Amino acid sequence: QVQLVESGGGLVQPGESLQLSCTASGSIFSINGMGWYRQAPGLQRELVATISSTGTTNYADSVKGRFGISGDNAKNTVYLQMNNLKPEDTAVYYCSFQLGPSFYWGQGTQVTVSS
């Protein structure tokens, strides 16, 4: 059993920052990668950022230069630093861990960017 718990969402104004975190617990082994995805109302879930076990990162074009993903394998935690937030970043953000061949998802945390 693997459980992912996210935290750090909230309501912010445009231009402000937030940091999301996600910690995995349970039978954690062989973390192949971690990532963040988001889903806005009426839209499909989309990739925000991923980080591999070797530290290679990948970002959606819409967040490049504003968001940063990092991981702490010792703590089984992945972070998403979000700067210069825009209203179009409003969504439910989900973390994901790839353990071996399997993917696990968090429950989601709401991020709302509004003045």
C-alpha cells in the first residue's frame, strides 16, 4: 500500500507564490520518478512538471521559468515551487510517484489564483 499526501494549496493573488509538497508513505521502493499534474474545471488533467530518479526535470511550456520541481528521496517527498502565479494556473494539482512500473496519485490540492 502506498499513500501520497499533498499540502500547500490555497488562494493567492496573481504574481504571488506557493509551494506544494507531496509525501509518500507505505511500501516505498525504487522511486523512478515524481511529478505534478493539474486539472482545471472542464479540462483534461495535464502534466505540469516531472523529475526523474537522476534529477532530470521536464516542464510544461506554460510553466517554464515560473515553476520549479525538486525531490527529496530520503524523505519520499516532491515539491513544486510556483512563482508569478497567473489566473490560468487555477486548478486541482495532483502529485504522482512512479514506483517500479506502477504509478500512484495523491488526492489533489486546490490552487486558486484570483484578485
